[in-house]
Amino acid sequence: MTVQPPATGDVALPPVPWPRLFAERARSMRGSPIRELQEISLKPGIISFAGGMPADELFPIDEFCNACERVLRTHGSRALQYATTDGIPALREIIAHRASQNGLHVGAQNVLVTTGAQQALDLIGRILIDPGDKILVERPTYIGALQSWSTHQARFLSVGVDDEGLVVDDVEAMLRARPKFIYSIATFQNPTGAVLSIERRRALVRLAARHSVPIVEDDAYGQLRYSGQNVAPLLAVDAEERDTGNATSLGNVLYLGSFSKTLSPGLRVGWVIGPADVITQLNRAKQTADLHTSPLAQSIALDFLQSGFLDRHVERLRLAYAERRDAMLEAMSVSFPTTVTWRAPAGGFFVWVTLPEPLDAATVLIGAIARNVAFVPGAAFSPDRSGSNTLRLNFTHPSPELIREGIARLGPILARLVDRGA
Ligand SMILES: Cc1ncc(COP(=O)(O)O)c(C=O)c1O
């Protein structure tokens, strides 16, 4: 039997005007400059300080193979079947247990496993942000949070960051504008690497509580400290200031964690800790977002936590990343002009650089790309696009040798532009 092709008629069908069909919400979606730079970074020969990526060669591939095999052989159907939205109970329990320190009590009911911390940001937007709501952010801050909450049609208020983190003295005036919540990357801030001092943490949680404005604490980098002493997360400081030891039933902080920087961003496993009624609401939002986070990925993370491997691996990462940070700082002090300054980070992924004004980091980037080096100009991290004379350098992805080479290429470009007063 021959099948006749459908009659097409003489008239071509009109094109579909997709952009006109996009919802209001979609119009406020912006691409991240980092994602765009990532394409350039993939060009062969480019030394990229642009992305916020862990080192490829430090991924524990053999351990992943072994954990995968163990998980599939012992919990195969749990790992491959549909799962509950809130996450594998044993994983929620171990996350709760590890967060329960210094008198702070967190239970599994206070934990929602998410598809990376990025999903937690989106879910928080879904349950807390009405169009036009204001969010108080650090300036500069993580672009992914700005992108996510722009989608929910938020507006941003911002307060600057200095060597001790968010300038908390400037927060009170902003709270009068009634932001819906405060977003803080208190430890090894992205992009500045700053750590909010304990005094400021105490002041911030008290201030936020007095004004009934919750805090979203994003702790994506907190475990990656290379020097100095740990500072308690805002979640714990809030509990301490309340003197209840139970930030999770009464507290004012939603805490975001992730395995992306310590295990693998490809795993896509993160979590939120918060009061149980907020977790329930976030769970409802997650049901429509993705039903649940991959149970295979969750089971692998759980295996690494239960066996103690993750903690040993983080120790190895700390040593390797400290070496890369030091290589970058040393190379910068050799080849950057003395008018260029930077903050030496005690942890995290980034060095934040300030150029003498009126030098624009976007101009430097053009010269850098011509010499096969990439970084992110700092203005991308501010909702008001301020900080055009700043830039962010990642030191965890390139090897120490490539770091030295890349910084040696950047030095003369900076020197030339500084001399020209560009
Ligand atoms: C501050 C911050 N929060 C969240 C994320 C997203 O992390 P995840 O891979 O867990 O979604 C990142 C990633 O770079 C980040 O820097």
C-alpha cells in the first residue's frame, strides 16, 4: 500500500510569532553573562578565570563509579524509581544531623533536598515573591539569584560589601523600604570572597528579626576554607541570639547548602534548612517544578556522607585549592600594577579585583580575550550594574601552572591600560 503525502495546498503556513506569545514573566528573564563567557572559555587555548567551576581533575571518578555500583546493587529500585518530593529520608536526616551543632537542633522535617542550591533559590522565589516585591541583596552578589528572582518580577535593593562582608550598618535604612527578605552569601561570598564577621552576623540577625524580615543564607562555599577560623552560619547565630537552640521551629533564616562545590555540580543535589511550615510550602512548589531530585544522585551523595568519604575529599580539595589561591595571589603581586588591588580570600572560589577608576573591566576583557584569557567583569554582579572597575577571577578550575600563565598575560594588559588612564 502506498501512503499519500498530506496535501500542502498552495499557500505557505504563516510563521508562529513566538516572542509575542511569551508571558510577562518571560520578558524579565535575562541570560547570565557568565554562561555567555563560558562559551568563549571552551575555546581551545583559552585560560578561563570566568566560571565558578571546581577542578575537573579533582573529581573523584573512581569513588563515583564505586558508589554508583554500591547504590545500584543495594538500593537499586530506590535509586531508579520515582521518589518523594522532600528527598530520601536518610539523606535529610544526615544533613539535619550535620547542621545540628553548637546547641542548634535541626530535624529531618526541617530539610528539603533540592536540585542544586539554584533550585532552592527559585523555589524561595515561588513561595515568597509577588511581582514588585523588593529583595535586599549584597552588592555585588550571585548573578544566578538575581536572574532567578527577576523571573518572579522582584525589584532589588542593595547594600555594599567590604572586608567584613555586608555593611550591616547600612541595612537598617534599607529595611524601612520593607524588603520581603534579605539574601546573604555570608561565607566566602560570590563574587567578593568576603566573610561576614561574627559581630556583623549577630547584628544582622537581630536587626532582621526586629524588622520581621527573613534572611536567606546561601552557603554554597562554606566548607571550602583554606585559612582562618570557621564562623558560625547565620542559621546558628539566629538560634543563639534567640536563645532557643531551635532556629528551625522559630527561626528567621532559610539556609541553602549544596554538594556542587565539594562533590560535583553535575550531581545537582542541594538542600534548604528552615522552619517546618516553610519546608512544607517549598515542597509544594517543588512538586510542580520537578517532582523530586534524582534519587540516584541523592543516594550517591548519601553513600559519600555515610562512608566519611565526603569529609576526606573536602580536606583534599582544601589543600589543592589553597595552593591555587596562593599561586594566583603570588602571580598577581608579581605582574599586576600597584594601583590594582584585590582581596585575598580565606576560602571559596574567587579573587575580587578592583582597578583604578576610571578603568573599565569590560575594556580589559577585550584585551584579555585577544590574549586568550577570560574573566567576569564585576558590574554583572550588581543589580544596578555598578562596579565597572571591578572583576572576578576564579582560581579553582585552572591548574596552578595555567593560573600563573593567565595572570602573567593579564598583567601587561592592565599595565598598558592603567598607563593610558583608560
Ligand atoms: C552563591 C551560589 N549559590 C548557588 C549556586 C548554585 O549552586 P548549585 O550548583 O548547587 O545549584 C552557586 C553556583 O555557582 C553560587 O555561587
